Amino acid sequence: MTTSPIINNNSITIFVGPGTDISELTPEFTLTPGATINPLSGTERNFNTPQVYCYSCRWCLEENVYHIRYRHGTCHEL
């Protein structure tokens, strides 16, 4: 990663280095105990378009939907 991710409400942009193939990424992450997410950590996704992750937990009133995008470069290039 070339810079910190940008988190804006339910939209997350993650930056990767030039030449990174974002068409077959398998993001891995750890959830808070009691939380669930779909798709699961380690699921291969094509991030040429933003991908949707649905997160829920036992203390949440409703399911949260996050749009995850990978971009080449840094936030300074936006």
C-alpha cells in the first residue's frame, strides 16, 4: 500500500502500487468477535470496479454495506 486508506462513511478506498493487478485480489482482514461479513476474508474479488461487503454484528441494529475500491497511486494524486 502506498498511503493510508480513505474512509468516507461506507466507502473505503485503498491505494496500491503501480502495476498491482487488482483484478484478482484476496483481501484478508480480522473482524471483531461476534461480527460477520459477506464475502468472507480471503475471498478473491475483481476490484476493477468497487466491490460490496456486507457487515453485521450482534450489537448492530442493521446490516452495514461498504463499497471497497482499490486504486493505483496515492491520495495525493486524486
